[in-house]
Amino acid sequence: MQKLAWIPLVGLVLAGCSHGTQSSRSNGSTDSTSTAIASSIDRFIHARYVVQPAGGSALGLHEFDGKSWLPSRDNLNKEIAELRQFDALFAAEIQRKALPAERLRELRMLRTVTDGELLQVEGVRTPYRNPAYYASALDVSLYLKRDWKPLPERMRDMTAILSGSQTLFSTARNQLEPLLPKPWVETAIEIAGATAGFLENEVLTAGAGCKDAGIRDAFNQTVRTAAKEHREFAAWLTANRLPTATPEFAIGRANYSRMLANELIDLSPERILAIGMAELKAEEQRFQAAAREIDPTRSATEVFKQIQHDHPTAPNLIPETRRTLEAIRQFVVDHKILTIPSEVRAQVTETLPPFRATSFASMDTPGPFETKATQAYYYVTPVEPQWPAAQQEEWLTAFNYYTTDVVSIHEAYPGHYVQFLALNASKATPGQKAFYSYAFAEGWAHYTEQMLLAEGFAQPKDPSRASEAERIRAAKYRLAQSDEALLRVCRLCASVQMHCFGMSLDEATKFFIEHCHYEAKPARQEAIRGTFDPGYCFYTLGKLQFLKLREDWKRQEGSAFSLQRFHDEALRHGAPPLRLLREAMLKDSSLHGELF
């Protein structure tokens, strides 16, 4: 699925196609207007996949396997024209007003998609300006991670995709401006180098098992050429764009406001920053309070750094994560937090090498249209055997027992994995399944961390009778979750300040160090991400909207309220901007615009 508001790099793409048409007609609608609209939506979904075909394969629409798309100026201009046509079409359909409320909400959501894409392509001009767009354009990792068809067929697809490497990077050299934001260039150099290594090692190794010599030889030659092209692109950026790179990266106030509007948030950047700073102050107080419960004689930062040393050994990292993940799932079931619509467990496994530098843990869930490769994977990044002992220990501190469980809640139960299970099992339309709101998806996962601890996970059943050891253990979990919340709210505050109020990369780095207790290197990485992903503000903005919606829905439902009912209802409407979810769930229309 694709984020509605902001896509920093290619690879997070749109979903849908012929499966969409079949699903929409299977609802049994005989109304000609509704059928025509459904057809238009299917055409839009298909058109978006022609432009960004990797998402089709990722979500189970395998007619897009082996396809690629060249971001040339001509193709981008055609994309802009197409987006404008669909936007006008959806706007005209909305004006009919005789449509069912659910269909109108879907059309309004689709207009946020078209405008979000137009913001990226012609507003911020990401394909023209961000070299990481090109460096990540030929990602074939999905073909190694998922086996929806035999390896030789997937090798043919990878060969077809990677055969475009020379044309892609020639286009990049012709289109990239001389003055580019330095963080973008540095990130692109890192991505291109990592991709080259991935191709030369994991991809070539995976193809060695193919018994068809013709397929294998063509594959090997194409993979080696693509690796060479990625390295040469990294070298070209180093020689021709890095020396002239600038510290300027801000998308500006107008574009930032437009990004917020694509989440149907009509507040000014000043108001968003005020919300963020107030939440930062409140979270810092929660962090301090949890630390005092653990050790009142030391600073909160010292206490937090101390609990990070409670972690599994390197060999036990995956087995321990697997064991605690099942315990978290069982807590969700036993406490009726929500309905988990599948018994299929997320399989804990090691993160693939090209993503280890940027990801501690992540969730890979099959898309709503996948019928064969239906296993979900929870990726955890291990230490590298060649690292010195001190570096291995530093890495493992991030996997302390408390933070790891909080991350597992976020990624799997009841976070991302359960959300997508619910989406796949729901009666949502193809359009609702094909697109998702950044604030909904990340807001939901972040909300579940706080919610599950509040419902008693890793907390004593009766605090008044708990032993000191039990109280301290519970406080350690709250401290770890609070630090995760501090990171997300720092992203919010840094995002709006970097893109609207002139905060520099160095100032943003300092902000992360001071407010979320990060060391200099990870703080820098968080700040760099904010230069090309201003939408990471939506983790906190989404969480706050879920908390507000729960409060309003509880008041509406009265004695009929239960947490399970709320969560099940919230997850059955797709993953739209949360304003649209409020309209679907709240009867009082005067509350629809009260997001926070």
C-alpha cells in the first residue's frame, strides 16, 4: 500500500489492479453510477502501478512482476497529466453528493492520494531532485524474501528489472540538478553502495541454486552489471554532486501545509509545532517519573542507559525475540484487546543485509491481494560477526528486553501486523485496501505501545501488593516505551522546524541528543531522515488522533464501550486519514474536525 501523504523514496507504492475490479463487483452492486465509479477507481489503481510496479508485486498483484518504470522527464510529465485527470474525475464524482457516505469518503481519500502524488512529483519534485530516488529504484529484495512462484521465474523477473540499470542511471545523471541537499546525496551514496553489495552477494548467491544454465547465466551477467552501475552512480555522486551539495533541504511552509492537508489536517505549522512541544514536555515528565521509580538517586538519562544493558546475547537475540513475541500475542488475546483475524504467526527472522544499516526491526506482511506467499516476517537485525566486541555490545543495547518488547508491540501485536491482518480480512473496497494514511498506519502502531502497557502488559496486576522487583521491572517497560515516544515526538518537532522555521541539520541533531537521549550517530541519522521524510511527524500526530477518537467514541457508546469493540471498529474501514475515520465512527458531525 502507499502512504497518502508523503513518500520520501520510491518503493512505497500504490496497490490495486484487475483484482480490484473483481472485488468491487463482487459486492453485488447494480447501481450504474456506483459501478462506473468503481471502474474509475480500478483504472486509477492500475495506472499508479504502471508508474510504480514494485508495489503491485509486494501486494500480490503479480501481473506487475518483472516490470520497471523509468522516471524520465517525459514519463513524469505524463504522470502529472494523468494524476490531474483522475483528480478532476474524483472531484466531479464527489459533487454528485447522492452517493453513499462510505463511497464519498473513499473518493475524498483518493483525492488526497492524487494531490499527495502531485505534491511529490511537481511540488517538491522528488524524482528530479533526490538521487536516493534513483539509487533505490531497482530494489529486487522482494523476489528473495517471498516465493510466490518458483525461483527460476523470479530470476527472470529480477533480470528484467535490473537490465534497466544503465538507462536508469544515465537518466539520473542528466536530470539531477547541480545543487542538491547534502544529506540526500550522502544517503543516496550509501544506498547505492549497499545495493551493489547486496546484488553481488545475496542476490547472486540466491541464483546459484537455479539448474537452468541459460536463466542462471543471463541472471548473473545482469546482476553483476547492475552492481557495477550502482557503484559507478555512487562514485559519480561523490565526484559530481557531493562537492557542490548545499545544506538547504526544506520543502517550505506551503508544501508542508499541503502535506498536512493530505492527511486532512487543516492546522498551521505553528499550531502543529505547539502541539508537538506540549507533547514533548508531557512525555519528558513521564520519562522522568518512570526513571525515579527505578532509581531516584540518578538522572533519568543514566537510569535509561543502565537498563539498556539488560539484553540477550547475540546468539539468543532471535530466539528470545520469538519467545517474547508469542507472549505478547497471548496477552492481546487473553485481555480481549482486539480480534486477531488469523492464526498465522509472524515469523521472526534476520533482516536482509542491505537493510541492516538502517533498521533494527521491521514488519513484512503480505499484501491484501496476495494468495500464495502469505507468510509474514518480523525482521530483527543481528550483530555482525566481524564487529569488535564493543560494537556488538553497543548494538545489543538497542535490543534490551524492555525496548525490544515495545518494538514488537509496535511492529506486530497489536501494531502493524494485526492492522494489516484486519485490513486484509475486512470488507474494505479495493481502493481502501490499496492506499493508506501515514498517520493512520504509524499512528496506530505507536498508539498500541502506550495502550498495551496501560492495559497491564508487563505491569503488576495489583500495584499495591507488588514486590519492589516487580514495580521496578514495570517501570523499566514504561521508561523504554516513553523513550520510544520521545523519539517520535522529537521527529514531529524537528520536522516542522526543519521544513518551516529554518532549523539546520546540526540543530536537529542536537535536538534529538538533548530530548530523546540518543548518542550523536543515531541522532544524526534521525535528523537526516527528516530532511527527506518530513512526514515522519505523523507517528505522533497519528497516535494523538487515535487517543482523541477513542475518548470521543467511548463517550458516544457509553456502557456499550469496550476496548475490543473500539479497536475492531477502527480497523475495519481501511486505513484512511483519521478525519475520515472519525466521520465513519462518530455520529455527532460537530466532532468530525476535532482531531486532537
